[in-house]
Amino acid sequence: MPHRPMTIKVPGKLMIAGEFAVLEPYHQLVVMAVNRYVYTTIEESEQNRVSLHDFQLEDLIWDFEKGSLIIHADNPKTVFVQEAMRIAMAYLHEQNIKPGSFAISVKSELDDASGLKYGLGSSAAVVTSVITAILKKYLPTYKQELVFKLSAIAHVNVQGNGSGADVAASAYGGFLQYVSFQADWLKDAYKQTSNLSELVEQDWKYLSLKPVNMPDTVYVCVGWTGKPASTAKLVDELMLLKDSNSNAYQDFLDASEKAVSTFLKGMEQEDVDLLLAGVKQNRTALSEVGRQANVAIETPLLRTLCDLAEEHGGAGKSSGAGGGDCGIAFMPSMEKADALMKAWEKAGITPLSIKPSAVGASISDA
């Protein structure tokens, strides 16, 4: 009897507080999983096939031999999926599990239908969804930590940098207090280890993550400025500041840490005023470091987005790298949230119907 296809759904993310600083050891960030998803379907098949529907890449053939996985397509868009499949297959082989042929297909709803990028972390969610699908099908039991760590390895192998907070949001869901494993540490550890099993079982010394809860009285609003931003470019420009003006950079790290601690304390104590104070402190820290580094983290439209949030009794800030993409606002009532979104529309900011996603990578009911 043929086995039915299984579909995995994995949420995207928005960074809430602590952006950029999280790239340094022991600096905290808060990340939120969002209710836009990547779907990966896996089923047994006579031939190894992979389809990436968003790129109109259908039924590509793939092979796995001696730890190396090749997707037969001359297209750079397969690179994240290829590495995710390779890592998952290599791990299974280390566990003496050798899957037969299977077909896998990936579809994302993280970007707009027209191809506009919102900054919801699509590559991380794609990697996490592919690895989850393969593990769910062929590994009887595993912890979510395995999904996170294998996905982090695959993502850093391709991207070369990043905090991994997007991978964590996709794996675990909800709101997370997160401290990065440090990409350079992970790259070195990967080079030095003889196998993946050893690497995922060892202590990732910089990493820490734990779920946190947003108070029920706080409404999260997400607005899109209509302009995608390049995280890599903004990070590079901030790193120049670290070299040229280490005092200003350190001031930013200290200010960010203080802001995130205030925000987390507000979450923990369900103290809305404290939470909003943390958002405002983080907004100031990001604007100031942008000014020092001569990069527009808070673009004019993001500034309007934040100012309107404050005028309506809440607090707003850029989300993620800034420079465009999304801004996020925290409002103390549904009425104020609704009023803010109307004001955003008048100002040329698109409110997105994005809410937190309580669950991370899981089997889809759909």
C-alpha cells in the first residue's frame, strides 16, 4: 500500500528587539514566529525528485552518494534546499537509516504573491521545513533541538553568517529570548568535527534560547514600507563602524542590551509600560548606531511608522536589519491597534495581516 504524502509547515519570523547586537557573543534578541508559512511535502517515489514551486523548478532529479547530495539543475536558487537535504541525509546515514527514493516539494507564502520580499526569513524557514520533513518521515523520534541545530548548520554553511534567530523561530515557534551560537564558532566546530551527530550533541557554548510570552493585552502590528532591505549589506556597514569607532559600537551594544532587558522584563511581569519603554529604547539605540555608521536603519517611512505608533499610545521600531522591509508596533489595546493601522495606510505604509505563530515546524493539517 503506498504511503500518503506528508506536509510540514514552518513559520517565518520577525525580529522584535536586539537586532545587530545579537551578532556579538552573549547579546540577547527577541524573535517572533509569524503566521506565514513554508510548506514542504515529502513522499516515497520511484525516483529522487525535488520541486521548488516558487521558482517554477519542477521534478528536478537529485542523488545522494558518499555524503554528497546533488540536485541536477543549473540554478543557484536550489542551494539552500540542496544543503538542507544533504545535512538531513548525512545525519540519517550516521544513524544507520538509509531512506529509499523520495520526492520533496517546497512552497513558500513568506513573500508577496508578486515576488516582493517582506523580510520574514524565507531561506531559514525553507531549510528548517526540508530538514523537518526528512526527519519526520525517517526518524522515529527526535527533539526539536535536533531540527534547530541541523537547520542552523545547513543555513550557516550556505549563508556564511547570521545569528540563527530566524532558524530558531521557524523550528520552535512563538516568542523566543535568543542568544546566538555565533556563526564563526559553528563554522569552526563543523570543520573540526568528524560527524554531525557529534556536533549536534555537543554544547554550543554561546547559544541560549527560551520561550517567552507576550502579555494578552499587547497587540502586535506589522507594517511594510514597500522597500526590501539587504541585511547582509547593512551588517557589513555596521561592522565598519566596529572597526573605525569601537566606542560608538560598544555604546550601541550596551544600549541594545539594556533595551532588550527592559522589554523582556515588561513581557515577564506583564507590565505594558515597561515593555513599551524597552521598544522605545531599542528604537533609539538602532537610530543612533545608524547615524554613527551613516546607514539609514530607520528610513523616513520607518520613522513615520514608529512616530505614528507613539502618537497612538504604543511604541514602534524597525524590525530586523531596518533600511526598509517591515516595522513593528506594540499597542496597548485592539482599538489603538486598529486606529494605528488606518493611520499607516494613510501614510503609505501597508499593514500586514501578520500574527504570532504559536507553533514551530510541525505536520500541517491542510
